[in-house]
Amino acid sequence: MLVSYRRLFALPGTVAFTLAGLLGRVTMSMTGVALVVLLSERRGSYALAGTVSAAGLVTGAIGMPLIGRLVDRYGQARVTVPATLYNAVPLAGLLLCVRLGAPDWTLYACWAACAAAPNLGGMARARWAHLYRDDAASRHLANSFEQSLDELCFMAGPVLAMVLCTAVAPEAGLLAAGAFGGAGALLFAAQRRTEPPLADRAPGGHPGSTGGRPGQGEHPREHGSPLRVPGLRVLLLTFLATGVVFGSMELTTVAYADALGHKPLAGGLLALVAAGSCAAGLVFGLLRPRRAPGVRFLFGVAAMAVLLLLPLAAGLGGAGLALLGVVLFAAGTGTAPTMVTGMTLVQELLPQRQLNEGMAVAVSGIVVGISTGAALAGAVAEHTAPGTGYWLPAGAASLALLIALAGRRHLRVPGAPPAPRNSGRVVSAAR
């Protein structure tokens, strides 16, 4: 496994942008938990925490595709730096409003203003897609690796946020998240060697080419919104339901641990979900893709729907935290293959000149779903018995499966060649 993934970094500069992006992406896994703990401690309401989180995620879902479009037009570095500096202002405003006891509406306003966060995960995937544009096997491995990095962030982030919020101060989690996110984003933007060129400067005479398929740069869809592609609309709706899984699982688990008198352990439980997904992502990257991406996506969503019945059964049965941790780890193994194949489909369905915007649209669907799931789970946690909230991720995963099945004909990549026989191995970049 280590040998296969090590070959990804044969090209110069790949280690630097990966480490910088990892630092910046830790913040996305810290902010949700840190905000919930901060507002539940300072304002005494999970419902308020869930709705404030939802407000920020909704505006972020609107801002993220706009930032992605600017990145496609002007380049990663030219957009990331000012966006990062801007985002520090409303974050500081939120912390001051909480500290000074300002009215609740100021919390919504400040958190909603944090809508210009650059999508470092999407930009990292765009770099891999450019660097290995002629190597489908390496792109599959790189997408699996990036998903595992996301999950690694969600393993470390919630634990770190909970430790800081409970051992230092309720505000410490958000302060650290802002510092990590800002530093990582600026360092990522500084890695110009691996930054993809603008579409009109892409090599090979095909400005929009992706995945090595010549002529795609002349596709008429590249001049409009990426949502004109039916397959992306299907992915967006599926990711929306998947986001509900993430948002409701996070807040329900925090509330469940709190009900059992072990709130500081909630971060560790959420880390187990991410650990299961991280392990599954690393293994999935080594598997030979024998079926088309659309078919693999359907299998991934189906597995996720089945595995999320486990925490539902444990929660309704009043399981202790040890058993809950085991089933959360198992449930997490179903998300990585879904996300990896979904992002692969985005890369295959869209031209390069819309790649950042397209991936931002997909992530925005997840973000809106997270906000919806967090708001629903906050209300459920305050008015029902502990564990009841696990109906939400189970139901959302089933909905995602129904959406994917209904739109499966749009998930076929036109003109895509069959999976190569050596797709389980990475071709060395030093050629």
C-alpha cells in the first residue's frame, strides 16, 4: 500500500501542496463541533447551535461555487489569498459577539458571512487531475488518497476541537480552526509549481481537456453552468442527501454522548466514523476498477445505506459508547467509496475549465445537506430520547440511494474507455 501511494508523489511539489492542503482542511472538521460546543456552552441551546451552523453552511454552499468559478477563471493562488484574509473577519466577529453576549441574530450574521472559504480539497483534486491527466489509474488512486486525507482531518479535527473547547475554553476550538485554516490556505496558494494552468493556457491545444480525452475542450457545455450536465445534477442531489447523513450524525452523536454524561468523548466517536472511512478509502484506491464509475457509485451508495442501519440499531437500543464506537467505525466504511467515485465522475463529466466550479458545486450540495441535517438533528436532540436522531442519517442514506438509482442513466461517461487492465497500479510519474 505504501509503495503504491508513494508513487503519487514522484512529481516535484506534490508533497508540499498536499501537506499545506492538509493543514488548511483540518479547519472544516473542527468548526462544526467547535461551534456546537461553543454555543451550547455559552448560550445553552443545541437548537441554536444547529441553526447557526445551518446558516453558515447555506451561505457557504452559495459562495463556494462562485469561488470555484473565480478559481477556474483567475487561478488558485489569485483567489485563495484574498478569500482567506476576508474570512478571518467574520470569524473574529462571531467570537466577539459570543464573548460580549450580543443578540442571537449577530451570530447568524457573522457565521453566514463566512461564505468565501476556498475549497482546498477541490483544488487539490484539480491539481492531481492536471498532473495525471493522461493516467486514469493514478487519478483513481489520487482521488482515494484525497478522500482519505479528508477523513484523516475528520479523525483529528473533532477530537482536537473537543479537547480545546473543554480543556481550554469554549472559544478555543474556533480560534484554532481559524488559525489552521488560514495558514494552510496561504501555504497552499504559495505552491505555484503544481497549480493547474488556466484553461486557455492548458497544454496540448485542448483548453478544456480532462482525463486525457482530446476534444473535450470544445464541448458546448463548458460555456454555461456545470449544472447543465445532467450527471452533475444527479450527483448534486445525491451528495445533498449524503450531507444530511454527515450533519445529522455529527450532532446526534454529540447529543447522545452528552445524554450519557460523556460529552468530551463525542469527538472520539466522530473520529471513529472518519477512521472507518479513511481505511476504506485507502483500500479502495488499491482496488482495480472493474466497472464503470457510475456503477461503482451506485454500489457505494447502497453500501452506505445498509451500514448506516447499524448506528440506528445501537442508538435505539441504548447502547453504551463502546458499542456505539464500533458500529460508527463500521458505518464510516461506506462513505469513502461513494465520495471517491462521485468526485471521479465530476472529473470525467466536466471539462477542465469548469473543474473547480464543478467540484465546488458537488461539495456545496454536501454542505447544504450538512446544514439541513444539523438543524434537524438539533431539534430532534432537544425533543426526543437519545438515539432517536440516528433515524436521520439512516433515512438520508436511503434517500441518496433512491436518487442515484433514479438518475443512473445520467452517470454514464460518454466516450469513456473501459477500465485499463493495469488500473490497480500507479504508473510512475517520472517518465
